[in-house]
Amino acid sequence: MKPTVVQPESQHNLIPNFCRGEAIWLLMLVMQMVAVMLTLVSAEHGAPALEQLVLLSVYLQWLGLSSAMVLCLARRWLKLARVGVVFFVCWGLLVLVTLVIADAAWWIAKYAKWARPLAETRMEFIVRNVAVSAILSLLLLRYFWGRAQLQAQVRADSEVRYLALQARIRPHFLFNSLNSIASLISTNPEQAEEMVIDLADLFRASLEKRNRLVKVSEEIEFVKTYMRIERVRLGDKLWVNWEIGPEAHSARVPLLILQPLVENAVHHGVSRLRARGGITVAIHKDGSRLVIDVENPIPPEDAPKRESTGVALENIAQRLKLIYGDKAKLEQGPEQMDTGPVYRARIQVPYTTEESQQGPQSGMPQGLDEGE
């Protein structure tokens, strides 16, 4: 069986985006390091070595910035080209830029009074520089190509892992909901029927979502549908206090990131209380971050125990890690409030909106695309 090789999706994965400042600064740093290295291995010392370093720095920076400008201009024209075509076109452009710059440098060295005269003829100087550029450019582009293939494979592996994690949420929630429905069938069949309809609506909505990053307002609707299911079982014992900041509604969060927290708060908190119990869901923007808090009252020590596997929280933590890396945080634990002890689960993620994801950096962090 032939192994499947994941190809880069476009030339944007093959070469760095030299239209952006950070790629250009990195290129300038690399060129300067090359100039320093060539000066150190030369036989020059003292003032001649310093002069050589200056001339090499000017020449290499000129060559590097010219190459970056050409690749930036060519980027839009190569947008739809095949990776193989992009590879050889970029290689040819780099060689051509070197030829032009080397020729200009030779004439400057010959006629400029401040330049050091060259011992080589014009043809020898150009051929040597073009040959070095051709070899280094070929190796560099091959490195970028290999890196792009590796990144594409990592994205594919992350995609599979993410979908597997998300799929684990649905059976977990379905198991709890079906138990609630089963308990109502004999005592209140009409409410059981309503619960089945709500459950079907909830799963239909989650299956129809093609973006894993959804608006907070949509995620809240998932939770409200879930709460209708739980209220059939718990009645007036359960209530929810919503504290949603004005900028939070349009923020984007991973699909089904809030519902498991509320489910935990219901099953390990409110359902174990003898009296009524409220869950507080607070979502607000804090600087460049979106903070999600889910709080539930802590049951008394003599309340019926419920075994906790930690599947939901572990699942959320792994999904956040895949999407945001170290930029997201999940914290949980008891806290003492004025109204009494509560158990709080807090998620902090970068604040993003639909508009902010439409630029060049759109899509999910860590290389995951939004579409399933």
C-alpha cells in the first residue's frame, strides 16, 4: 500500500510571507549573520576586516531585501500555481535577482571611490555569486517545501485528533440525557417527548455547524436548549443567572466548549442540593482575552455523591490546547463567595471575532482550519 503524502495547500505554505515585517526582519538578521561569519573566516584582521564586514553587510542586505521584494510581488501571481511550479519559479527569481545585484555590485566596486576594487573580472564575479545563490536558494526552498509538508501533516493529525475529542462529548451528553428521558417515560410521557425534541434540536444544530469556532451567542443557545432538557428532570430546582458582557456575544469560541461546563455544574452541583440551586454563567472581555466563568453552589458534605471521571474537563483542556496552544487556560476549583462556597470553572481564550478572522491570519490557531 502506497503511503499518502500530504502536499502543501498553496505557495503560501511553501515560502515565508515576505510581504510582512517579521519575515523581512528575520531575513535581515540571517543575512547579517552570514556577513559576520564570512568576515570571521576570512584572512583579514583589524581595520580591513571591519571594512570587509561593512561591505559584505551592505551587499548581502541589498541582495536579501531585493529578493524579499521580488518574492512578495510574485506571491499574488503564484497564488493558484502548483507547488512544483512555484518552487522552480521562486528559485529562478532568486537566481535572477542575484545576477542583477552582483552585476551592479561589480560596476560599483570598479568605479566608486569608496568601494574596494575587486580582483575578479566581471564575468567571474557574477558566475561565482550566481552559482552560490543557485545552490543556497535550492537548499533553502527545499527546506521550506519539507517544512510545509510537515506542517500539513501536523494539521491533518491535529484535525483527526480534534474531531475525535469533539465526538467524545456527544455520547457523554447523550448518555446523561437518555437516562433523564428514560426516567420520565413512565411518569410524564409528554415531558419526555418534549425532551426528545429538544435533544434532537440540540444535536441537529451541533451537527450542522461547519465552523468549529462559533459565536458566544450561538454557544449560549446550545446551553439554553440543554437547560430546557434538564429542567424537565429537575423542575424549578434549577435556575441560571446569565452575566454576558456587551462585547462577548460576537466573540468566537470552540463549538460545545460551554455546555460541558454547565452540565458538570448541574450534575455535580445543583442536582445534589436539597433546595433550589443556581448556576452563574459569566462571559466578558478582559483586555485581549475572553473569560468564561461557570459557578455552581457546593453541595453539603452529606449530599449524595456522584462519581466524577473528569472526562469533560480533560476533553475541553485538550481541545483548547490543540486550538490555542499555550494561549488558552482552563482553571477549576472551589472559591469562597459572599453568598457561600461555590465551585468555579474558568476558561480564558484569546478574544477574536468573525471580522478579526477575515484577514491573512484567519482560521484557527495552531494551523487548524475552521471548516470541518
